[in-house]
Amino acid sequence: MPCVNKNKPIPLRLPEVTDRKNKTMIRELKIAINQAKRKMLSKRTATELIRLGYTELKYSDLLQSVCRERKSDVLEIFGSGWSLASTAEKVLPDSYKVGFNFSGYSRFDCDLYFFETTIDNYLGEAQRNLLRNLKIGRLVLKNLWSPNIDVRQIAKKEYPSFQFIKDVWVPQDKDRTFSQVKSIIEDRQNYSAIGSTFTSMIAMGIQCDFKAIILHGIDFMGEHFFQTSDTKYSAPFNFGRLDCPDGKLDDNLVTNSTFIDKDLECAYYFSCNIVPDGIILRALFMLAAERGIEIKSHVPSVSTGILR
């Protein structure tokens, strides 16, 4: 009988997953675990915020307030992309304006504004200082599950009055994007997060039956609007590029605005390969068109390439 070394670990061999059904099961299991973790973290953060005196904003109530408070049939959404620097002068006075994160450095008064960073670092401090100096109708904290949300900083620092919203994470399936986005638009009870913040804001605009949705600074690639060479806007930090947050560029990335202006169709395919938000935006564009809603941007950018 061979001698067995009990102290030597027995190597664990997992069978290779080659069957498509098994791969699907493993993917669904990972998604379920991720969803459960996000739900648990969101619940914990919400409990702590309520203890501090903050209140939850139900998504159905948000939709009702947007419909009640808006003064026109135009929704304008502000991202932080380079194109905002050149479209700011075209902002309409009576439109319903939605901003998020650091688009507030444009200094527009927003009816609705989302933020998702309270962490104790230079970005969290920049976000706090920015929010204190903006005129906002309704301020909402989202992504309660995120490690960028630190309730201790909310308790210690002075924030303007805000509510929080719980989101439902929707993992994007590139083979089912259209049906996923359609289901989100039909669900008026939950704030569904698929892709970036602006995709959820466009879905909200469709749900509220705006006739036109205008995008500012939704570019996917290039610099932020407060970093372009000829900008009049400024921010107290260097946040890198939209396509490369650490500020470094890979040789295989074509990211300058000249390329985007010359070949919008190529920019569309490029954005879909690099940024899945492009596929989501295309689905939103198609669903909006079915309802007679126009989604547009004032300048050539990746987003306008997608919206052609």
C-alpha cells in the first residue's frame, strides 16, 4: 500500500466547462451572487442613512415629481464629456435639466442631480464642495452598494439636503439588450441601473413622455469638458480621460474628437466594442423613436454616431 503524505495538500481539479448549458448556469450563479451582495450592501447603507435622518426616494415618486415639475417637453441630460464645453450655450432656459457626478462644473442650475461619491479622498472632497455650490432642485444619492459610498463621511461632513434611491442592478446581456431595455422602460416602480447613469436618465425621460431628449457631454471617449485646451470651465483635480481614467492612452485606442467628427459610423462601432453603453444607447434610441421621442446631441460625437 503506497504511503500517503497527509500534510501534502491534494490538488483540486475542476472539470473544464465546455458545455454551453454549464457555462450559462455558472454565469447566472455569479450574477445572482453579485445581485445578492449589492442588495445586502444597499440595505445596510439605507439603514445607516435613515438613522442619520435621510429619507428614501421611491422611483415611482420621482417619476411623478418630474412630470409635475417640468415646464416643457424637453429633457436635457448633462454628462462630463468634452462636447459639453461647446454645447453649453445652446441649453434651453425652460427645459428639465438632469446632471450627475461632476457635470456640475458647468454651473448649470439642475432640476435633478445624482451623485455617487462620498468617499474620503480628493474626489469625495471635490464632489462635496461642488454640491455645496450648486443650485439643485432635487439632489439624489445612488449606488448605495458602491465602495465609493462612505456613510461616515456623510455623518461628519456637511452636505446639502438630499434623498437616496435604491437601484436594481441589471447585468447587460449583449444578446438581449433591446428586450432588457424595453423591460426597464415598462417598469415604473424600480430605478434600474444598466450601464451608466445617463442611460437610466434617458429611460426616465422616455417613461415621462418627454418629446425631445438632448444629450450634452455624453461622449464615451476623450477629455472631460473642464480639461479641454480651450475650455472656460475648471475643476480642482485631474480625473483622467473618459476612455482611460488613469490618464494613459493605449496605442490601439483612437480617441480624439477629429476622428469622431470624420467618421461617426466608425465611432459607433468602436464605442460598442469598447463601451457597452453604446449598445444600450442604440436600444434606447430605437424604443424612443417608437414613441415619437427624439434623442439628439448638438455636436458630432460618439453619441451622435450611435443615434444616426
